[in-house]
Amino acid sequence: MPSSKFTPNLLNRLRMRQVSLLLSISDTGTLRAASESIGLTQPAATKMLHELESSIGHLLFDRVGRGLKLTPTGESVLATFRGMRGSVEALGRNLAELHQGSAGRLFIGSIMAASPSLLTNALIEIKNRFPLLSVDVTVGTSDQLRQMLQEGALDLVIGRLLDLSTNDYLFRPLDDEKLAVVAAPNHPLSKNTKGITAFSALLSYPWILQPPGSPMRLVIEQEFKAHHAAIPRGLIETSSILTTMNLIAKSNMIAVIPLSVATPYAKHGLLSIVKYNIKHKLSAYGSIVRKDRPLSAAALQFLSLVHS
């Protein structure tokens, strides 16, 4: 069936109780526990699950012993239902804010690179335009933030769209992100005045890197491969810039952070930018929103600000 015909038919047949049931099965692991959690008898829950599978036209679970295992179709449907739950939760939070007399609430996710200027300037201006607007900002890696956007915990993200082939998101590029190797001001690598530091010199010190799967981590892994070197053992892995700053200030560790973040810290003598050029580059970052999720007036204004 063409998607243009399938979508309205599914919307007409889909019930929110079915959405709740599938989410509860995912949370509890069994149909029995799921039915109890939403106030249904097990036979009624079984019938509801069969009706949902009939509406979709595919089995959502394989029965494994007493439990249920999601089929590939079930995984896809569950991801969509989690996004629906996140949207409803976001709506509930927004309505509560409006009921209390505020201008609503805006949930923004951002990578570190956008924080020093672009994000900060847009936040200041959005507060000028909406003084009663509550804003929640989450700073993390692009993969973490996009998952939160998918589940409805964020209204929009400033980051990278790792899978450019997906049609679920609207991505508008903003800027490139240059990376820098950083260390404490009194670190031996900081005292190099004879030109570019050799990669081999970096291997003499313990590293702080972002968690596996993040775009910055992937770039650094490429850098190690280009020099035929293994990722060091005993890493500290964190996406927290505050944790990273504290660690390099009190140790001989080195880290990789966005140059836009490192520069103001270096100007105030809080860290040193090591003279090393990272050969591999990150793709451009930009704004990311869900195509199927309408944005509030405040979110639209914020997007116009970051792209102005």
C-alpha cells in the first residue's frame, strides 16, 4: 500500500492505549506485567496487541519462552511510539508552564562548540523577546542529543546529523568546528616553542576523550589510525568540559576539545593549546529539528536567531 494511503488508515485505526501497551511491554519485558501497569487484563492486552499488529500489517514481537522479543518492525514502531510519548510529555510540560502564567518552556540541546558565542547570544536574545519563557539547555554529544530529540525530550538540537540519508530531520548548517589538543599551562607540551609538536610526543601522556560513538571521538580515532597508533589504554571518557578542565588543571593529562571552547580559556591562562594540527576534520554542525513535530513560536524565533 502506498504510504500516502497507509498513513491516514493507520491514524484512523491506531489508539493511544495501544501505544501505551507497546511502550509498557518495552519497559517491563512481559505482556503480563505490561497489562497490569496500564490496568488491563492479560487477555484484553493480548487482543489489543493483535489488533495493533493487524493495523500495522506486521508482527511486532517474537514469542521467546515467556517473554517477548521485538521484531525489526517492532523496533521501528517502538522508536516512533517513544517519540510520540516524548512529544506528549513535552506538550504536558508546556501546558503546565502556560497554566502557571509563563510563556512556555523551550528544550534545547547543543554541542560544546556552539556554546561560547552562537548559543549564548541566541539565548540572551530569546530571553529579551520572551522574558517569561523557561529555557532548558542540555550540552552533550551529537549522538546523545539526537536520541533525546527523537524521544521528544528536546525541541531542537545544535549539533551534527550523523546519518545524512535520514528523512526524519531538517538540518541547516551553521559552522565548522576546529579541534585543539589542550593541556595545563605548566604542562611539558605547553612549553614547546620549536614548532609543531610530533604526534609521538602526545603518546607519552594520558588522554581524556569524548565517549565512543561521538563525532569528535571518531575524528580522534582516525587521527590515531593515520599514525598507526592504538587508542591509549586507561582513558578517561567524558563529554563534560568542566570535568575535562578540572582534570588537565591538576594532572599531566591532555584532552581534545573544540577550538572555540579552548581559546577563551587559553586567553585567561586556564589551559594551553598544544601546537599540534589535527589532520582530520569534523563535518559542519547546524540546527536539527524533527520534520514531523511542529515547533512553538519561541522555538521558531530561536532558530531564526541562531541562523541570523
